[in-house]
Amino acid sequence: MAASAPRVMDKPRPPKPASSGVVVPRPLVWHQRLAAVFIYLVVRAVSLTIRYEWRDEAGLLQRDRHQPVIFCTWHNRLALCLEVYHLYVRRIERQPRMAAMVSASKDGGLLARILEHYQVQPVRGSTSRRGRQALLELTTWAQRGYDLAITPDGPRGPCYIVQDGVTSLAQLTGLPIVPVIYELVWKVRLGSWDRFQIPLPFTKCRLRAAAPVHVPREATDSEREQIRSRIEELLKSITVD
């Protein structure tokens, strides 16, 4: 009887390297970069035809221009928010110095590239992806004297409901939150979750800002919730659809 062949033992598989937990957004491909340039140029062209009217209820144009703030506006006002910011920095005679939170999704990559054309530093993250990393990066930009920007109801909504990210950011940085809204006379409203607003050429854009809101560094969870609710009420009080 023939002897059976010796059994070859399977080699143990090397262990998988531990994940660092760091989420790196994918870079844009060439046609996405081209789309970002096209959108930037279209927004710039439309903006040149718009009549802007600033209602400075928050005293932004009189404040110390060396003190950065956290601007927050609804997600459906993104179309002109960068044009509005450049209008603002021109009024206070300062170079644009802003870092803005942008979703880590594929669509967020397109917006991030548009921000770069406006000389705004994009920081990728949201409540569902890369949120903690984004808050830490924004804190670093704040320490360099940059204004910060966030859409408190984005990137998935619900529309006109402020999430916790803006209060956490204010508590980390010590910067005041300034709710800012613009109202368009002529616009197209999309059927998306945020009812995104697209300005039409030669419209009038009325800008409004509420009084700054501060979040104490030692604020408790219940105090942060009260402040979050207050920010939501302020934004809704100056929102005209």
C-alpha cells in the first residue's frame, strides 16, 4: 500500500495593517476640474450683473477686521456665498482669508475646487464623514487668523435645521458665530432636499447678518443645545424665501 503524501500546512496569512481611521477624499479627474472652472466663470459673470444691498445689522463692517469669525448660512445659499464674502472683504479692505468646511463626498470635491478659485481654503468633512478631522483642521486655520465658514444644515439636511457641528467648532476655536443670509428677488429654486437657489442675471441680492453668537469653552451639552437652537432661530428670522 502506497504511503500517503505528507500534508502541506497552509502558510499563515500576514495580518492586515491597522487602519489609521483617516479618510482621504479622492482627487478630481480632469473633466471635474474643467466643470469647476466653468461653474466659477458662470457665477462670476452672473454676479457682475447683480445689485447687492447690504443690511449691516450685525455691525460686520464696523468690527475689528483682524478678528476672525465663523460665518454660517443655509446650504441652499451656496451659489453666491463666495461672491458675498469677497464683497465683504473688499468693504473692510482686507485680503480674503477663509477656510470652509466642504463635504467629503464626490460632489463636495467639485465645490472644494470652486472654493480654491476664490482663494478659499476647503476643509473636507461633514457630520457623517471625516467630521472630527475637519474640525481640527478648521481650528488650525482659525489660529492663523482665517475666517471660517460652514453650512449648518448640510450636506444632507434636513433643510433649515442646524446641526451640532457649528457649535462644536465655535467652542473649540473661541470664535463668534455670525449667521448670514441673502435674499434673491429673481431666482430658480431646485427640487433638491435643500431647495437650492440659483440667482438669475440682473437680480437684486439683499444681504443680512444677525448678531454674533458666542459659545463658551466650558459650555455643557445642554448649554450647547440651547445655543444651537438660538442659532437656528436667528437664521430663520432673517431668511426670506
